[in-house]
Amino acid sequence: MNSQTTNNSNNTSKQTRKKSQKVIPLLQKLRSQVQSFDIVDIKGRLIGKVKDLMVDGNRQLNFVIAKISQTNEINNFWLLMVN
């Protein structure tokens, strides 16, 4: 029974690695496509730019956004969590 449990565990680990190997290039491609996307408010005013994206431990996609002040200077970073 222990050997069967170990085999199932090994198979699960292999499947997880295979999925990760497929997802990582997709995330890298998405990251390159969304970097510098403009973030606008409801009135169409520029309020920030996407700087990066991250995946957290819950597999949620999060955008790192640089806030742009009224003088178009980047001065803060926000983290936008997408469910």
C-alpha cells in the first residue's frame, strides 16, 4: 500500500511539473504583452501603467501598477488582484 501511495505521489508531482512547464512560458508572454498598458479611470484620465504581473500562492493573477501623478510622474506602486 505504501508503494502505491508513493507512486501516486510521484505521478502527481510529475503532472504538476508538466503543467508548470506549460504555464511559465504563457505567463512570460502575457507579462511582455501587458507591460506599459495604460490604466485609466472612468473619465478616461491616465492614472497608472502596468509594470509587472505576478501569480500568488492561490494561483491568482496580480498586476503591479505604477501610479502616475497629475504631472505624469510615476511615484507609487499598486498591486491589483484579479480573481
